[in-house]
Amino acid sequence: MINDQKRRRGVYLVIALFFWSVQAAAAEPLIENGRLLVRFDVQHGGIAAFVDKTNGHDFVGENAASENHLWHIVLGGDAPRRVTPADATEFRWESGEDALMLTWSSFNGVDLEVIADIALDNAAPLSQWRVTVKMAGDASLHAVHFPRIPNVSAQPDEVLAAPLWMGQKTTQARAMLSSSPGQPPKRFQWDYPGHVSMQCMTVYREGGPGLYVACDDTASRRKGFSIFGGMPGQLGIEVVQMPEGITTRAYQSPYAVLLGTIEGDWMDAALRYRAWAVNQPWARESRLRRGLVQQWVKNTGLWVWNRGRSENVLKPAAQLQEYSGIPISVFWHWWHGCAYDVGFPEYFPPREGEEPFREAVAAAAQQGIHALIYMNQRLWGMETDSWRDEGAERYAVKGFDGAPLKEVYNTFTKSPCAPMCLGTSFWRDKYAGLAEHAVMGLGVAGIYMDQACLSLSCFDPTHGHPIGGGAYWVAGFRELADDIRRRCAPRGVTLSGEGCGETWLPHLDLMLSLQVSMERYAAPGAWEPIPFFHAVYHEYVLCYGNYSSLTMPPYDELWPGEFAPKTPLALLDRKFSQQFYMEQARAFVWGQQPTIANIQPNQFKERPEEIEYALRLCRLRQQARPYLVYGRFLRPPKINAPVKTIDISRLSIYAGQQDALREYRKEYPPALAGAYACEDGGVAVAVASISNDSVSFLLSVDAAQYPIPDSGTIWEIEDDAKSIVGRFEDGKVSVQVKLPPRGARIYEFR
């Protein structure tokens, strides 16, 4: 009996110890596996640690308890309000295998429950985050800011990289977010689909640990990627989920937000994203991959971006084609009868008349020159007769207050334009009809749909789409593009759009990517362009475009005369030539179709070095089409050569005669490089010098980062010559590159 009692007491003690250990383990919200550890504070559930267990780095800095909120939600109604976890009087959590559920309830003044589900991925350093918001009463849900890391821990050599269209990175994110005393913290939010071309961003130490943020939404619902400040030097990061239909009484994430880690730089983030993205519907249905892009588009050796009447656009293009022997296509603005950024969509008749325009286009086509003409895909001038006569305001995008949005681009006239809602059949029919007239009636080869790779939230309940967020904008664009192609089927039509965007891969033949020359329009110092989008989708779409020009900006003849320059298209000072070289070199090594702006025949004689440089890159690109047109983007090789300080011109068509040109100096590498793999197994590296002096550097490529075989042959392509310059062994290539002034070559490894 005594022994039985002792045994029972021992069992009771074991059971008690078991329950005590379970309670102790659950004393704080925590989830971990062999790769990640994520811990939350016990008071409000704010994220307290996000640790990469391979290197021990914690991506969460110290937070004041009052600021460390995992989520914010915005509720509407008679008095819109923001609700945070601090408003809940109950907070609890439940743990499972590689999963954690956090619940907030009993809110002051609102019937609400918020549930966060977090799960770890055992195959990669990734975690999946989903949120559910349950509501009752009169409140409506406008936005869910989840998940939030209010204070990402600072690292030396820190970089923020985001796919802002083509892609940009900055080392000054914390400085940009710092606010002045007495001012609220600064915040940047980039909407997807739109200015963020892909659903990801990253903050990392160059060559070290990095935080990776992404979403796995295959329906391209509207959302925001945001960085924000707080205390001096603080950087927060969050995803803003935009529910479809703001009157929804309950919301459950239709996709997961992914928080994870990388080691390296933005290219490692791109590779992580690419592994998922190229298996999604937009990549599988890419027009380029499906063979739907017209052959003349793929064969284009150089785009000429001129503006105005046909004599200023088609004639210079024909002369350049004859001079160079390169297939030329035309990217054509200001052909239309209305003033730019003022009179849209009153494009017809063309400013030179329909019959002369039609004849000029036909004559150019006989010479093999095809034209894409400008037609803004979403703007309607609010001071035009058609705005009033056609009742366009009814179909414009409305804000939450019910008023149409207004956007002003023309700083001379200050004329407002309204973005039109792609969720309405009225606007889609209007635009498709205009495109049909341009292609079938005037004979142009295609339409440049300005502002295409953007989306907006519309709050007009009469439009027939869910108000607020959702995927209706993308669905509307698909219907618009399909309608244009049906109407123009007898001739065929090419559709191009501004910016980059994975959502539009099945609908656009081309994407205009101008960040190769962002110094011409952006303030110096804060951001620099990176081929983030290209690193993921290079072989899925043709990108083109460049502000690269040898002249001052043009001026629309239909704008007010008092602001016009005395000498239109005056040649820039030769000191800006290296900027021209840099812009052309970026497009070349990053795999874009070359583009030159404001070309005139006099430049063949007055600026032969610059023109020949651009043409040399065009010819070299034509010899490496399996790589630079259809190849998979690889990590750009590093060039170890001293940087050079060059003169930079910052130009704008809207700066006015006195301020059209601003200049500064900035350091750049003397040469650029890009790497590609083609489908048959070859790897090639394109290099281009922007220096007026000779440049020498060691080019190193190895099988650890590039898909090269253990041994093979090194080929060098220069101008029209291709020759063997060596062999490589043990999966390692080492080439001593010696480029003459403004030289360019391609090295192929097989």
C-alpha cells in the first residue's frame, strides 16, 4: 500500500511537472525551428524578436511598448478610427507544431476580434503570416496593416531595395524617414500592382544578413508595401492589406505575407522571389514566352524616341536606319491633336491631319519602320469639351469622399486630369475605340499605353466593382487589352505599357523601363537603379526605353508660347557625354532593347562618338540575342576598377526655359557588366566601358554562382568578330579584360 501511494504520488508529480513545463513553454508567444525564431511580447503581442538562427542576427530592434504593434486596422463609419492591439483588453495565444495563433478581443468601443496565424517553413528561412478580422456592428474595414515590424534593427552598410518598377536601392532609408522636430514620422507606401512591380522588398547589410518581405498572392489584389519612421534613425516595415469591398464585416487574408531572411544582397532576394514567381500564371502566360509578340518587335535593334510631327519623328528614324544598318522602330509622342497632359483623350485628328499622317506612317512601314504611338491609358483632361459632353466624370476614379481624383502634370497650364476607372465598360470601350482608329484607320503598328502598369482603388459604388481594394483593376485591363486585340486582329497590334509589372506579362508585348536613366529626372543621392525586375523576369518580357539624349528637352508646340525655349533641342555640353554612355551601357548590360531620344541627323556629324557608341552596343546586342533578348538574368559580375566622377544633367520638359537643366557630379564605375544564361546551356557576360580612357579589370566567374560546366572554351565577341581567347577548368573562369575607350565586348563560356 505504501509503495502504491508512493507510485501514485510519483505519477502525480510527473503529470504536474508536465503541465508546468507546458505552461512555462507557453509563458510567452514563441515559434521556432532550425532556421528561424520569432518571439512576441506578452502584453500586446508585438513582434519582439525575429532571429536568423544560422547567423544569430535579430532583425527586431528595441521598441517602446506603446509603439510595438503587430497590426493596425482602419475602420470606417460615421467616425473613422484606427484600432491597434493596445485597444484590446484580452490577448491570448495557442501554440502548435511550427505554428502559432495570436488572438486579440474585447476591444473598447467596437465589437471586434483579430486573429494572427504564423507558420514556419521547414524548407527555407521563411514564415507565413495571415490575419483574420471579425467584426459586428456598424463599422466597416478599410485597411489592415499586417504584419508590422516597427523597428528593424540597424546594420552597418544597410541597403533597402524594392522593385519600384524596374528596381531601386538606397543606403539612406533611415535618413529619408527621419522627421523634423514637431513633425509626424515620414512614411513611404508603394502600391501593388503598380509602382511595386513585384510583391517583395528587402532590407539587408551588403554581403550579410537581410530581411525578406513578400506576398504569395496569385490574384494580384491591391496591397501596399511600406516603410516608415518613428524615433530618430528608426525604420519600420509593413504590408498594407486592402480588403475587397470596404463594407465587409469580416476579413481573412486571401494570401500569406512571407517574412524571411537572406544572406547577400538584392540579387539574393530576387532569386528567392524568382523561384516562386516564374511558376505563377502571369509568367506561364507571358506573351513573349507563348510566342505572341510580333517578330518586328523582337527584331528591333534600336528605338527612336522622338516627339512631334512625322517629319521630326519618322524621317530621322529612316535616316538613322540608313546610316546604321540597324532595324529601327519608333516610340512616338506628341503626334496627337491635343496638348500633351492637357487634352487627353482628344487625340484625333493628328496635329498634321489624318491623311498626311496616314501617308507618312505607310511610307515608313515600306522602309521597315514601325511606330508605337502614345495614348494615355487612364487620363481624361477635366477641362476638355469631351469631359463635359460625354459625362466622363461619372466613370472617373472616385476617392473615399466620392469626388473624382485629380492629377496635375502640366506645370505650364496647371490643367487637371482625372484617372478613369478600368472597372467600367464605358472607359474600356472609349479607349479601345481610340486604339482601333489609330491602328485600323491610321495604320500605326501599336499603342504605347502610358501609365498602364499602375492601379488605383476606386470607391464609386455605381461602377459595378467592389469598392476599395480587390483585383478588378487588373481584370479590367485584361478585358481592355483583349478587346483592342480583337478589334485590330486583321492588322495585328503591339501593346506597350509604362513601367514594369508582373501582373501585365500576359497582356503587354513591351514594358517601358526608364530607370536606366533615372538621373535625368530624379534628385541626386537618395536612390540608384537596379535591374530587380529583370533579374526575375528578363526572359518573360521585352523591356525598352531610355531618356538618353544629346539635347535639351523638347517643347510641345501646343503649350503656352511664353515658356518655350529659344532653341529647341539644343545640343548639350560635351561634358555630359559620359552620362549618355552610362545610360546606353546600363540598357545594354541589363538586357533592354536600346533606345535613344531626340535624335536628329545633325548629330551624326556633330556628336559622332556618342552616336557610334550607341550603335556599337546595338550591333553587339544583335550578335548575342540568345542571351540579351531571351536569356535568364544572372548575378551581374563585379568590376574591380576605380570609380570615376562624371557630370550629370538633370532635365525636365516641365522645368521651364530657365530651369530646364540642372547639373551635379557623381561617382560611377568606369565599366558595367551583366550576365545571362541561354536555354542551350551557354553563359555570357556583357561588358561596356563608359570611360574615355582605357579600362582594365579581372573578370571572374565560377560554377558556385553561374551555371557553367567544369571546363570549356572562352569566346570573345567584339564588333563583328568572334574568336576563342582561352579555356577554363574546374568550373572557374578568369579573364583579364582590357577595354579601349568606350569599348564593349561579350564573353561567352561554353
